[in-house]
Amino acid sequence: MYAPLPTAERRAQSRPRSLPLRGLFGLTEDDRDQVSDLLVAKLAQVAAVWPFTLAIQVVACALLFALAAVDVTRVPGRIGGIAIHAGVLAIGSLLVFATVRLPAFGALAAHKRNQIVTLCAAALAATLTSLLWAITSAPDGPVQFASAIAVGGVLGITALSLHPIRAAALGFSAALVATLAILAGPCIPVAIALVFLGCLVAAIISLARIDHALELDRATASIEGRIAVKMIAEFEDHGAGWFWEADRQGRVTYLSAKVAHDLAPGGSAVGRSLPELFRMDNDAPGTERTLAFHISSRTSFADYSVCAAAAPDSERWWSISGRPVVDDLGRFQGFIGSGSDLTEKRKSEAEITRLALFDGLTGLANRQRMRVSLDKTLAQNTGPYRATSLFLMDLDRFKAVNDTLGHQAGDTLLQQVAQRLQRGVGDAGLVGRLGGDEFKVVLPGIDNRDTLAALARDLIASLSQPYFISGTAVTIGCSIGVAIAPDDGATSETLVRNADLALYAAKGDGRGVHRFFSDDMLAGARTRKLLEDDLRVAVTEGAFHLCYQPVVSTKTVRIVGYEALIRWNHPTRGLVSPADFIPVAEECGLIEAIGEWVLRTACIEAARWPDTIRVAVNVSPIQFANPVLPALVTSALAQSGIAPGRLELEITEGVFLDETRSSEQMFKALKGLGVRLALDDFGTGYSSLGYLRNAPFDKIKIDQSFVKGAAEPGNRNAAIIKAIVTLADTLGMETTAEGVEIQDEIDLLRNLGCTHIQGYVYGRPIRAEEALVQLGLENGTATASGFKVSRAPRTKMLRSARILIGGVRGDVRIRDISTSGAMLDGLRIDGNPDGVELQIELLEDQMIPARVRWARDGKAGIEFHEAFNLERLNQGQASRIRRVG
């Protein structure tokens, strides 16, 4: 019995219920049927086995002929008929053999070839039936019985042949039974033949059904096998995966071609053991066991990272997995497994690692790696003392380059900075980029301040050299803060904080320098934090008030306006200088709220003044960068009701560090409101004259650093002021000199062409009510006060000196000295001392000519004929000390 296969059952369920007669025998005319497609191979087998079938038929005929020979003496003519029919049978068999070998026959459809073979088989069956008719023409019982046995043997052999032969055998059997029935009539042999015929029909139908199902399964398996082989080949050729197989000793019996080529370019990988072909990545997780261990222990392994053992430096990596294979009896047969290409994955992981630990732009260590490195360095306990120094670095003027030349140029600049830093630091430490223009250097084992100072100066000098980017020369600077562990901090957080405080101090000292951390920096930071907290409270509670300093015209000596100055009277600190809290407000983000309050309050208080008096308000660069500034100005003007021309906005040169198209639009928007614009602290900030061509300023304010000492003989500030005034006149701008304190500076500034003066010489800042009273006195005329004559700053000292007056030598004591003169103690002159000439020995063996300006009570003031360089006095004293030592 044949048990139906599961696939056969599924195929049977998919066939139609009404099966034609030919379908019972596995035959169909539908060339789309899979069985019909397989007949191409079946008919090729017919051509191959037909001689064997022919031989069987010839033997059967010979056997029948031998059986019939018993009756030869009685029926001599029967032998000729038997020979004729046997010849016809042989010729017909040869014709079938020749037919299936013809090329034209092979070109026919599968079901057509099946029909032709079936018809040929039927014809041969008819011939064989007629032959038996001739043999059994005499009703002889033994002959009939022998014929039935012979026919049964022939049918038993042909029933195991192909489908057409089964069909012919069935027809032959039916004809034979009919012949026996005619010749013998109803008898036992005929009954046996009928039973045999029924069994044969049932067997052939069962075999046909089973063969039909098996052929469908074979067809499906063949198609699926071809598809699987094709897909595996495609996967191996173009995919990332591959397959391998090994015998019981771990020798490779199969390996995908692409991997075999990489492992053994000049030889064959088959026959070699896995450990000979692959080298494991011992650093990969989960690889505690080796390939040799798994081969010897016959255990599974999965996702082992391996590379070619013959090329350990190759960048090619694979992931390999395998499992043991056993047969039905549980006997170990070898290993089978698969693999996949890990090269791109490892490259991706390496790139992810690089991005996680390195800066993508410069290739330096990033913030994360620098933090980990600093933590590890500080955690090392290689001895009782392990010094570590930290540099925090910030580029000066980088933002201006980034904004003017573009971000791509800024990126190129950062890359060049990184290269210079790496060359400058070398193997002494690890260089990293924290982000933006901030860099960090960890220096293990270095705590000598002289060494660190020299390295910091070298780095600053190197980074300050010109850069050439897209054909443009660019110059920037660098500030460095230095902290040393463990003195300045034992943890990375503390050390970074203190280095940042040192960097803050370096920036505050003018940039382009380095500073070491000191405890007073931390105290200052805490003071700033307390000041910030108090400042927030002051903004909330409105603890500020405004004072106004007059601006006086040099032509009319009348007050033309006031500058609004913010004041903060702290409940415990007292009066806090704006120089102290304004920078804190800018850092903590309170400057915009404070600036808006100053703008609105100044406009409201100035509304009570005469319409000709202007009010000036300082605008922080942070405020200037805010697009809502024009709206705030418009609101303040509308709220106070003053004319736009009475409001003057003072803007520092710091706004040009971010000179962009938005800056031009801001200037245009403010001028569109009708307000005046003044450039404050000219010459002390960005110091570029280019922006004066486009910025619509109405006034330039000359910083007090140029005004102070301008009236002193030999001071070059006057020349600078003259140049500024000339520039402003050329551009159609007014000028205001700030910080004027000495009365003789007024005449100087007037003579130099300055249009306005502001300073203590015309009064200190006052409240709005007092300003209103001041404007009412003498129609707003300003009155100068304070010192009348400028003099050089004096240095207090007490030292002896020799003098020579009219050939008489004497000794005096110098009480103070300046570049223009000195005050002496112990000099007595009879008569009028004014204009008396003398010589004084300020330097050893060097007499300096001077004249007496006044003398009383043993004291006298002298004036040098030429300005004296006080640094020479200090050098001479140092030289004298060295000689004494």
C-alpha cells in the first residue's frame, strides 16, 4: 500500500472533482498541467527503455510460440500466422522507438507526444491480441491455461512500465479475456481471467492516482528546488550572506565562491579546517570559545566575528554561525552554517564610534571623549602625586570671520586651528574641541607653571598667525585659562570650572593672553553670582533710577541735551557702578529688560524738558541684535509723546562684530523712525573705519581715554582727537568729547573743532528734576568747574637728590615726580624764586635741567625743560641696587 503524501493530498484537493478517464491513469491534455510538463522527461525515458520493453515482448511471443508448438502436429498452418503476427509486433515496436527519437516528435507539446505514444501502444496491443488469437484458435484447455499464465506474466511486467503502456496493457487484457470467452465459453479459466482483469484495472487506477500525485509532488519539488537553488545562488552572488559545510573533522566541504576567493585567492579553501581559514576577533563580545573548541566539542556557535587568517591586516570581516548535523540514527555527520559580511557594519560602527568620540569637523576629540579622558587621568593612582593641567581655550574674533566670510570659511578656519593646536601640543597632551570655537587640552603629568606659561604663549602666538582661506588673509586671537590638579581641583567638574574662570579672567584682561586660576577668581565668580541674584530682584522690584549728565555745545556753552545713566542703590552694597552690573546683566540675559526700562523712563522724563533738549540712551549690542528694537523705540516715543529727533541712541562699536545684512536693516529701520544715532566710545572697540561708510550715524563720541591728558605738553591725544574731528566733519557728523574734567581741555577741544563736551567739568549726573531746574538757570548756560590746568599724573616718592643752583650744590628730597616736573622738600631760595634755573640729579651722574615755578615754606615745585621718562628712573634705581649687591 502506498500512503498518500501530504503534498499529494494538497494537490488532490486542488484538482477538480470530476476527473476524466485519462486522468485516472495520470494522463491529461492540458499542457498547463505540471504532469504534462514532466512528460517531456518521461518520453525521453521511453526512448531509453524501449529496447528493454521490446525484448520482453519478444520473449513473451517466443514463450507463446513454444506453448503453441504442442499443437503443431495437429495445426501445421498455425505456425505461419504466429510468425507473421510476431514480425508485425517487432516492426511496430521498432516504429515506436524510432518515433520517440525523431526531432519533430520532441518539438511537439507534451500532451500531444503522450497521445501519440498511447496510440502506438494500443496498436501494438491489438497486434499482440491477434497473435494470441492465432495461437489459441483451437479450443485446447491446457493451451488456454498456458496462454492465461503467459499473458499474466506479460501484463505483470508491462503494468510496472509507463502510463501509455499501462493503458495498452489494460486494453490488451480486455481483448485477451474476450478471446478466451469466445474460444472456451463459460469456464473457470475465463472466470480467473475476469478476476485478474478486474484486479489489474483496480491496480492500474490506484497506481495512476498515486503516480499522478507523486508527479505533482516531484514537479512542485523540482520547481521549488530550482527556485531555491536560483535564489541561493543569487543570494550568494549578490547578497551579503554565504554558506559553508564541513565534515566530521571540521574540514570545509563547501564554501560560497565569493568567500572562498577572499580566503584563498590562489588556492582552494575546500579541504582546509575552519581555524586555518578564519581568525576570530577576540575583542568582540561573546567569543570566549574558539572555533577549534566548537569543532572538537561538536557544539553550535553563532555570530562570531572572523577575518581571513592568511590576511590578518585585511579590512574584510564576516559573521559566522554553525551547528552540528546528525543523521536519522543520531550520528554526527559534520557542520553546516552560514555567514554574512560584517565589513560595512564594522565600518559603520567605527564611524559611529568616531562620531561619538571625535569631532566631525576637526577630527579632534569631542566633548564626551575629553570628559572621559580627564576623568581617567585624574583617577590614576600611579603614585602619591599625579599632576594634571587643563587648558580651556576660546578663539577671539572668530564670530566676525564666520559672519563676514560665511560658515564654510569658518569651518575651514577651525580645521586649520585644530592642526596648529595638535602640532603645538604634540605628544604632551590630548587636544579636543568642545564645540563652536572652544577647545580643550588635557596635559597629564605637567604642573610647572613656567612650562605651562611657555606652552600657552606659544599656542597663542601660533593661533594668532594669519590664516589664508579662499585667497583671503584672516587673523584671529586666542585666550587661555589654565587650571592645575589637584591644587585647583581633584575632580573633572571642579577643574573645568576653575579653568573656565581663568579663561573668563583672560578675556577680561584684554584677550590674547593666558591666566592661571587663583582663589580670588572663584571668589569673584561667587560675587558675580550673588550680584546676578540681587540684580534679578532689582529688575523685579524696580530698584533702578536714572541720572542725566549734560552735553554742552562748545560754541554756545549751552546745554543741548543729557545722557541717561542708570544707577542702582543696593540696600546693603550701596551705590553699585554700572561698570559692575551691566556686564553681569548682559551675561545673564537681563540687559534687554533693563534696556527697555531705561528707554521708556528716559523718554517719559525728557518729555518735561524744553523741546530743544535731547536725551541720549545707551543701546547694548544684545538689544541692537533683537529685531523688536524698532518696535520698542516706537512704543516709547508714543508713550512719552516726545519728538523722534529728541531721542539719541548711543551704539558701541561692538555691534559691528556681528555686521550682517540684519545690522544694515536695523540701522535703516531706526533711521526711518527719525531718531538720532551716535557712535559711542569711538576708537576703543572694533576699530574699523569701514562701517562709517554705511552706518547712518549723526554723531561720533570721542572716548575719554583720548581726552584725558590731551592738554598736557607732548601728549599725542590731541592729534588723535583732531583726526577724529576731521573725519566726522568730512562725513557730516557731530562730535562729543567724553570725560572732560579740566577747564583747559575745554579750550583745546573747542580749538580742535569738537562740537560738544560732556564730563565733570560741567557737572556730575543729576536726577531729572534737577536737570529741569538746571535748564531754567540762565537759559541753560553751562558753567565750568574743577581744575583749570592739566598736569601730568604724579608719582609719590621720597628720595634724596643733589641739585646745582648758580654753581652751588646742595641736597633736597623729592616728594613726588611726574614727566613734566617734581615737588622738592628742603629747597630755600632768597628773593623771587619764579624762573630760577637749576639742575637736579635724577639719575646717577646725570643732571637734568629744570626751573623753579614756585617756592614757599621750604617746598618748591620745579618744571623740567624736557619731558622726563619715568621708566629711566626705575631702571637707574634697579641698576644701582645691582651694583650695591
